[in-house]
Amino acid sequence: MRLRFYLLIFLVVLTGCSQEKQEEYSAWQTFEHDGVTAKIPDGWVVRIEESGLIRSTGPEGDEVIAWPVFIPGTVSPRASHELFQTLSNRVYPGARWGTIHNIGTGFIKMTGIREDHHISAFITLIEQNNRTGGMVYFISAPAAAYREHEETYAGILNSIHIRGPVRRDEFVDRQHVQYTSFNDPREGSFKVMVPRGWNVTGGADRYAAVEVRKWIRAADPSGDILVLYGDTNIPGFVVPNQMLAYTGFPEGTWYPSGTGVNMYVSRYIPGQHFARQYVSQGSIQGCRDVRITDARDRSDVVENANRLAASFGLAGYRFDAGEVRFTCGPEGSTRNGHIIVVTLYIDTFGGMQMWGIESLSGYVATPDKENEAVEVYGKMMTSFEVNPVWHRQQQQVSAQVSRIVSETNSQIYDIITQSYERRSQSQDEIIRKYSNYLRGVEDVRDPEFGGKHTVWSGSNYYWLDNSGSILGTDLHINPDMARFREMIRLD
């Protein structure tokens, strides 16, 4: 959409239209019901849905929607994006959405397409007294009508007022969701805020000195909601190559890295595809018959991480992110799910490529509990905190293991080198003796000056004088003790 239209909507939401426009819109019909008032042109109708959503529908299949939301506590930018995306998919399931953009303090937007309709979506949030309130707005219309009536849509939005309580869904004032701190029971590596009274499991599973996998599962008492972070069953990966295959580690095998960590040999799988594979293979407990409803890359999530990696000189590091939305379960008990996966690909200078799952998180919930699941998921993800003391200790352990591995590898190299040198020397000696045998000669060494000499074979003892003359004898008798000294036979 054009910048002018976005500015118009932004002004409508924050300040309202000019007096001239208000007078023009005052000639429209007035709708008033259940504390909601709005002005609409002829041919438009307004209805208030049980969720509190206010839907105005026009004669050309266009519509304008306003939806009040109220959330206990504060909402981080990441959680606000998640909330916005969830509500948008709820209003227009199956729509293809673009990237979310911040265009003002507490005001974000995105555009989408659903069949032949263009959609603009906006959300504005205001925090006060540890509560967050706001409005979500949607405008959907065929492309031609959208361009022709954009000021009409803005006027309808500007005329909507809520004077009293309206029927609201589970986003409204869920004060019964109280949170408590969950600490890693194994190593104290992290803490996170979780709903009080929920069934929460998790911790840090240590597979090696330098490999720790952190995970959490939080399920509500009814079993209708599952919020998850991490998966202890996901290892690190190494990309297959000729060297690995030659040494007995083709794709699909386990490769011992030398640090005590066993890595699975597998080609690289980007975030979106890994998320698809993860949910489709039934990796989420109790989630079968999976049907993917939406999947997309989320380069915006890792844009800053990749920029930081480049600034730190980590040229071989690349983050990737993707998300999937899905349903699972048999008819009559269908649940909605949302999983986000962040992968890290590392191209080492030694020619080895490794990769792993930097983050895997999401939720599964029955449709009537999905809003609550989004809130809990946002609270858990934004409150997750790694213990800095544990982190420093782990860094020291990693450094020590790295030093031990380096020293061990050095010793292994020395053993291999020495073995090779001994083997080479032995082979050289065999070759020397065989050559002497063929020529009828043998080698002797001067014990005093160290020189080596080749003499004809056939004698048992050899003697050398200062002029370089060599004599051979069968008996161990020096021909002239004043002139000769005994040579040492090398064969």
C-alpha cells in the first residue's frame, strides 16, 4: 500500500481525522449497540462478535475490523509480534502475510493477501499499571476497491468508539494466570517464569562436558495447552563430506568429535524445513495426524544475530529461522500449534561444516485455549534467563576440554608421526641390506670418526688405517695395532 495510506491510518489511530473529515463522516449512518458506536456509509453493516471483534462489512466484499485486546502484565516487542500474528491468522485463516514492521511507538503493521483481497493489519498497544491494552485493526478489500475507498476505511475506523465493557475473549483480564519462577533442578543453569499450578518439567541434560541441552515443558492442568522450549533428543550435527565417508562415517551415522560429543552426520536443514520435519514426525507428545497450515522463513528474527556474527569476524557463522503453524489430533479434539526454529550453521576453516538447533520453541493448544497459550508462551520466552555463574563455569569447562583435546590430539599426532618414521626407517634398512646383498658388499662404520664405508663381503672383521685403507680378516686379529683400528659392521 502507499505510504500516504499508512500515514492516514496512523493519524486516525493516534489523533483522529480533521474537523472537515469528521463533518463529512457525520452524514453517515450511526451504529450503536452494547457500548459500541460507529459511523458507516450507506450499504455497510456492523456486527459485534462474541470475541469482542467489531466487524464492518461493505457492499463490495470489503470490511473494516476493530478488535480490543487487554493483557495483564507488560508485553515485549517479540511477544507483541507473536500476539499480532496469532490474532491476524485467527481473523483471516489461510492468508499469506508479509513481514511485520514497526512504524511508531507501540504501533506495528503488516500486509497480507487472501484470495483476491488485499489486507492491511495494524495493532497499537499501550502499557499502564502493569497492564497492556490496545486495538487491532484490519482492512480487507479487492485491490480496485482498496485504492478507491481507502479514505472511507480510515473514516470508519476513526468513528468506532467503545464507551463501556464489551464481550471479550480470553485475552481480556486473565488475572487467574499467575506466574512463579522455575529453576533448572539439575545444574541451576537457568530460570524462567511459568504459570503457577501447571505441570512443569525440564532442566539441563548434560551429555558431555561441553554439551548441555536445556529444555522445558509446561502443560496446564486440563492438558489443553502445552508450551515447549528445546528438545533433549536433538543432537548436534556434522555435514557429510568425503573425508567422513572415507573414515567410516557416512550420512546417517554418529561421529565422535573428540570432545566427548557424538554428532549425527546429516546434511544441513534450514529452520523452516526443520520445523516442518519436527512436527510432522510426531516429535511433540500427543500430537499426531499433523497438518501444516502455514510455513515461512523468518529472516527478520535472525537478522541482528547474523549482523553481530559478521561484526565479530565470525564469517563462517550463519543463523536461519523459520516457523510453522499446524493442527494435530483426530476430529473432535483438534489442537492448533505454532513452532519456531532457529538453526546455526558453522563452516570451519578446517573444511568441516557443523550445525545445530539454536532455539526451538512453541505451543500446542485447543482452539479455545490458544490465546492463553500465546500469552504463556510469550511470558516464558521473554523471562528465560541463563544463570551467569553457571555460564562462566561452563565456559571454563569448555576451555579446559578444548586444551585437553588439543594436547591429546598433539600426542596422537606424535604417536602417528613416530610410528611412520620408525616404519620408514625400517623399510629403508631392509632396502639397504637387500641392495648390499645383490652387490656383494656390506657397510661398516668408523667408531672413532663416525664415517660409513662400503666394503666387499666375505670377511668376518674389517680394519681401517689413517690413510683410509681397509683390510678384512677371518679371525679377530689386528694386522698392525699401531696402524689399524677395528670397524663396526652394520649388517
